[in-house]
Amino acid sequence: MKRSRPDGGQRRLLQITPVDKKTSVVHTKNMEIHGEIENRPVLCFDTGLRERAFAQAGLSRLIMQEGLVVNRDGTVEKWKIEGVVERDGYMVVWGRNFDGQSLDLVLERGTDTALSMVRFWRDAQFRLEQAIVFAKNAVSVAPCGVICSNEALLFLPEQLTARYVEAQGQTINKIMRYVHPDLTGQSAVVWTLACMLYRIFCGNAAFPAADADALRQDMREGVFFPMRFVRPGIDERLDSLVQKTFQPSTQGFPSLEDFSFLNDADFLSIDAFIHSLSEEEARSLAVESTKFSKKQERLMRIRRFFKRNRAVVFGVVGAVVVAAVVVVSVIQDRANLPNTKGMTPLQVVETYYTAMGNFDHIVMTGCVLKKAGKDDIDMATELFVLSKVRQAYEMGKPPSIISAETWLQDGGRPTTAVVFGTSNRKIQPLDTDPADGEVSFKAEYKLWAPAFNPSSNDETVDSPRVPGDQSRVDEITLVLRKKEWRIAEIKRSLGN
């Protein structure tokens, strides 16, 4: 169903302030965000994009985004983006000034001031939970998206933070090291809190991998070195809470309230969390640390071997059957390659998500250009092959892999089968003017997949269980190619 624009169908003009003698913007190659516009101090965020790319990316929507300021007295107020200027050929977004420094830079010092700011950040989360409805968008949970002073914290819009950090090539160091790839809500906030505390007390990141894929894998598998080994004598309660936060299972996952002891009068400095160890305690801890390292390395190698070779392990028994199925499937697919001729952009989007729920990677491929939706298509392909293997090996048994739609229609009861697909799907138009050969939509939905079930990695679990799900928000851009609308880009974020 098409909806009219709130502005009456007219394109919103991007507010661009020309650079002149009265406009001075500090270029942000060093992440500096303070500058001047018309002789008044402001916050500036370099997007790293030239005007054309900025417009094509649809980042004019940043103008509508809002941040939130949480004051020491608990009051909350809005912070708004006010405009865009061009600096050295690049577009810089700016808003009213806020004196302070980004929290991630404060954390690097590892001082009592950093600990005080983290306490303030934690307390502010309770206010944000109540006040978030006042902002038009999500605010950043990453410390680089928080500007802090002694009296207030400014939480910047999440999309703005991601854009200007990406422009500096610092996404891994500034965001990914502090934000879990799957968690949402308060669990995501607690995870970031644990990462910041680890950084302060241990002097480095809990998950130091330099590669993005390796970093996400380490986070999901809880591959980190406990605080007590890095900082001997660390408070046992703090070490335990951080370890529970980083463990792969969600059982016993801490809450923000569990960290309330950080505000105790006896823990106002970093030294208050550290106690001296006797020689015997130090030796015992060193032995435990060595054993832990060897055990973790061994388990990690075994776990990752089976993950990398899962298809091989399952395919040994039905290798011949799989080969035949794949060959026949390829021949049929090449003879009947799907296309989007005659489809409207909305129909293309609907077809893509419907095909995802049916493991129909061929139809999904026909809906996209180049590498758009690659992760979705790879996941659907893997489940398609796996379903064929199990179907051949477990003939006569109920399907071991079913679509989320089928599972929900049957009542959504606990099951031993693998459930995959989407539900609660809502698709809204963002830009429906096809004059420039490009339109966009926003899709909100739940994705049901084995990766979101805490027990799905345990092959010994045979009892029925409710599958895991993850709320997602996709911004889909479609372009017109050879009279066919195809998906050119999918920007994904986690929903609430």
C-alpha cells in the first residue's frame, strides 16, 4: 500500500550552508568534531562523501535526526542536527555545540575520570529508556557516539555516528569493538558497558581482533581473556559480571541493575577495585591463566573446525544424493532463471523476503544486483542444501528444516526442527519517485534463524524448543536496469 509523503509529495531540499569567510569547519580526519559556523561554535561531523554521493545515499535524512542530552539532575533534552556544509569538497553535518569529548577517547586514558564517566553513562541509560520516545531515531550505544562533560552526556543519533566514524575508517575500533553484532535492547547496553569497563581496567579491548569477521565471531563465541588474568587482584564481583556478559549463552546474563555497586562510596576510584595478592595467590592465578589459555584455544579450534566443515560432516552420508540434487537443480535453474520483468518495486521487495522464507536462493538472486543481499542469499543457499541432505538421509521422518511461516501457521509450538524465515513484516515506502531510476523502502520484520537460538549450537539438544528470532530494519534501494527493478543495496540495522 502506497503512502503519501508527509511533505505533500515534494522532495525535501537539503539545507546546505555555503562555506565562506564566516564559516570555519574543522576537518575531521583526526575525529575532531568541534568547529564554527558563522562565528559560533558547533559540532561538525564529516560524512566523507561528496555532494552527489551524499544525495545518492539518501543522507539528507540525517537533517531530521535528533540526539538526546542527559543532565546530571536526570533531565533530558533534545539535540538537533541543524544543517550541512561543504568542506574541501566533502559534506559535513553540523548541530549546536556541546562542550566535551567523545567517551571513547576518555576511556583510552583508563583514569578515575573515565570510570566516573562510565558510571554517568550507565545511570543515563535508565533515563534514556524512558525518554527515547522523544527522539525521532535511535541514539548511539557506542562510546564514540557519546560526548561527555561533567554535567551532561550527549547521545548522538546512531546513523550519524556510524556515518562519520566510517568516513574515518574507524568502524572496527570505534564501534564494532563495543557493540555486539546480534544483541538488542538492554542486553546490548550491558554488553557495551562490560566492554568499556574491560577497557578501563585492563588497558585494552576485550575483543582485539583486527578483522571484522573474526571480531564478530569472537564476540558470538565469547573468546576473550578474563579480567582477573589481565589485571590480577581485580574485584571478583566485577570480573564475574563481565565474564557472564561475554559468555555465549544468555543464561544468567546480567542487567544494568547488577552493576549498581559501581556507584558505592567504596568504589569511587580504580584502585578501590584492586586488592593485593599474596605470592601463593599470584602463582595459583598464573597456573590457572595458562590452563585457561590452552583450553580455550583447543575448544576454539574444535568449534570452528565443525562450523567451517558443517556441510561436509552432514554431507558424507548423502554425498551422492546431494551431488545429484545440486546438478539437477543447477540445470533447471539455468533453464528457468527468474527475473523481475513486469514487477513494481514493491512487488520485487515482497518477492525477495518471501523467497528468503522458502530458502529459494535462486529467486532471491534474481531480485538483486551484484552482491546486494549476499549474506541472506548465502544463508538461504546453505539451508536449501542442508534440507536436501537431511531429506535424503532421514526419509520418512518429519522435515527437520521448516519455514517460519509454516511453523507459525501450525501454532508456533516448541519444535526440534530448524526454523528459518521472516514474520511480522512491514514494508513502508521512503522514496517512491521513479523519475531518477531509483526508489527506496523500509522493511521491518523478525528473522527466525538457528543463529539466534542460544541452544542451537549444542548438537546434543533434541528436546523441542522455541526458535530464536531477531528484529531487523532494512533500508532497501532499488534501481531500474533494462526495464527491470532490482535491489541494489540493503542497509541493515537491528530493531527493538
